[in-house]
Amino acid sequence: MAAREWVTIQTIHCDRVGEEVFLLEERIYPDDVLPDVGAPYHVNQKKCSHWLDCNLAEYPCCWSGINPAYDPFKDSREQPR
């Protein structure tokens, strides 16, 4: 069975919640190494450590799961691998 793990990819200041948040991604590692895949894991989903609070407050953001087209941290961080 594949292993799933939440990994912090960056800590960044969020103006909406007024504090540092963790940007997380759920990585799935296969049991066996797959040839010609290129990456040792697959990113299944992404979220912020405050995703639930922002989701309930209806802040549209790809990290809260409400608006996948809007990333408020896009200019402040490196592009994902």
C-alpha cells in the first residue's frame, strides 16, 4: 500500500489571518519505484495550516479549497517543484 504524508513546503505570513501559516502538501509515495516517472512521490492535494478557518470565513484561496484559481502567496514564494 502506498504511504501518505503531509509535508510542510513553506512557512509564510498570511495577511488574512495576520500570522505565519504553513503551506502543506499531501505526498503519496508508491510501494515500488516506478520506472520513468521522474518523481519519487505524487502530490495529491495542498492546503494551509489555517485552511479550515479561512474556508469557514469564505476567504477565496486555493489553499483553503474555495478558489483553486487564486493563490495569494504566488508572488511571495517559489513555484512548486
